[in-house]
Amino acid sequence: MNDMKYLLSFWLLVFMTGCVGTGPSRFYVQDSNIVGPREEEAPQYELIVDEPGFESWMVTNARPIGFYTKSYYETKNRIYVSDWNDKVTAFRHRRRSPFTEIINYDFTIDYGIELNYKLFYYFKFMHQKYGRRYTFPN
């Protein structure tokens, strides 16, 4: 019975040490309070596209992420976002317009290459799908 206690204690200790994470902490502790993300960590942004067929189109049509530079994606996205938002206001009363939501893309924020890459190819997808009908920029 005594051996059983030690064995159970040993496995409990092994289990508890296995539950402790070894990766970098996203939060740091100051004065015993959780303060928030570390200051050196940049904010993360995510682009969620809810357009049927976009993900499969992107897999088959998009070039590798490093094909263009980050500044190229940002420059093109500035043009596309401006045009998109103009179309949202122009076609706001049309019932079946694909331009339903304003894109809040702040040109002063560094969104990173991944988001700019995906946004760039979203506009390419929309151009292919609706370009002739809405004179979407190329």
C-alpha cells in the first residue's frame, strides 16, 4: 500500500510537470499582476475572407508570397482599397452588389506581408469574378 502511494505520487508529479508549458509566454508578470502582451511583440492582424471559392482560387492562382515585395503589395492594396471603398458608396443601394462593406485599411499601419499578400490576391480574385461588370482596376 505504501508503495502504491509513492507510485501514485510519482506519476502525479510527472503529470503535473508535463502540463507546464515550455514555450515563450505571451504575457509577463509585473508586481504579481498580469499586465498584457509584451511591448516588443507587434500586434497581429488577420484577414478573414468570406467569399465562396476564394480559398480554392488562391491555391490554384496565387504566386508564392515572396514573388512581389511587401511594398509592392502595400502600394497595390492602397489603390484597390480606395477603389473598393468608392464602389461601396457608389453601389450602396444596389441589391446584388459585391461591394457591401467598407475595408478599414489604415495605410499607416504595418499589417505584415501575409495580410497584404492575401488582400492583394482577394482583389485579383474579385477582378476576375466581377472585373468587367464593375470596371475593377487591374
